[in-house]
Amino acid sequence: MLTGWLYRLSFIFIALGTVCLQAHAEAPRFRGEKFAVDESFAALSLPSELLTELSRLSGGTLKTQTLSTPLQSQVQVSILDRAQARLLMDFFQTRLPFRYPGDCCHDRALMVSHAAAKAGLPLAKVFVEGDFTYSSEEWGRVKWSFHVAPLVLSPEGEYLILDNSLSPEPLALSEWLGLFAEGGYTISIANAFTYGPEQIASDPRAFLPSDIEIASLSLMGCDYLARRGNSARSKP
């Protein structure tokens, strides 16, 4: 585990150093929209207008539910329908870098959950662990040992997965798994504070400042890789 974190930190600082040299020379774009990579993603928050609209669509009051899982007993999750979940995804689409699929899924999930939690909108997360290969037209095949995304609960009790890196629409759990999960895998539902799969069993009850800082830096690196391309990506 230590070796993995050392590799990750070296990746962050190499990519970040390049970003810092070029961040003010050009404005990055993703799907035609601008966002500043030299600002902290940790400062992201939901606007009051979005919360008002989400509340209106819920009949005036946003509801939550507490889930109990084998490893975490108090998983708070918001109840949103597909239209509300799509509004939430649309907000994050141009404010976080979702384009690079090779890494940063847990960084994106943490930043989304952190911004939503600050607005009183708890999101749960779904972690899937296994040996996965995801294919995209732009990046070819990428390998994952796990993948994670935020989720909400529909009024009918269905998990709706908010994974902008794979779909602009909220997906049912089976739809989401069908995009990358084949063979054996393990699914865990966790709270918003859980950064990586190694934290699931410890059942964290708050966002760790160190996690937020690392995730913010990692996203800057992944944004750079998405814009410049990566020699490590494989071809189908």
C-alpha cells in the first residue's frame, strides 16, 4: 500500500509541476467549457439556485435516508429522482475534470461528495473492486483494480450512480456495472467521507483534510493528462 501511495504522490507532483508552468499560458477546456486548474477544487460548492431547484422538484423539502451496510452502519444518502440527479451531474460536468479515465475516479467522487455535503446534500458512494478493463474511443483500453462513483437513492429505492466520467446521465447500478465490470468483483456501499477502498472498513465519519488536499492535487494532474494526452494509454 505504501509503495502505491509513493507512486501516486510522484505522479501528482510531476504532473502538477507541468500544470503550474502552463496553467496561466492557456485556459483549459473540457467539452467546450473553461475551468481554472490553478484554483483548489476543494473550494467547489453548490449554488443556492441549484439547491432551490432541487428542493422545488422534491416538493419543497430534500429528503435523505440512512443505509446500513456490512461495514458501515450510518451511510447518509439523498433521495433524488433522475431529473434531479441529472441537474447535479450537469453542475459538476464543467467544474471537475472527468475526461481522463486512467485514474482519479476516487478523487472526483470525493470532490463531488465534499461539495454536496457542504450544501447539506449527502451522497453515498459505490466501490467496485476487481480486475477491470474499460474501453473508450478516445483513450483505448485502461485497466482498473477498482472504480468508484457517488450515488443517490431514487424515490423508488433504486441506486442512481452519478459517474460523469462514463455517462452524462445517472445510471442504475446494473447499467453502470455493465460498462466495465466483467467476471468476479466485490461491491461496497460507503459514505461520502470514504476516499479509497482501503478506508471502507474504518467507517470514517468526516472528510480528512489530507484526503481533500491530495484529491485536489490529483485532479490537477489528471486534467493535464486529459488535455495533453498520455503516452501510457494503450490502444484497443
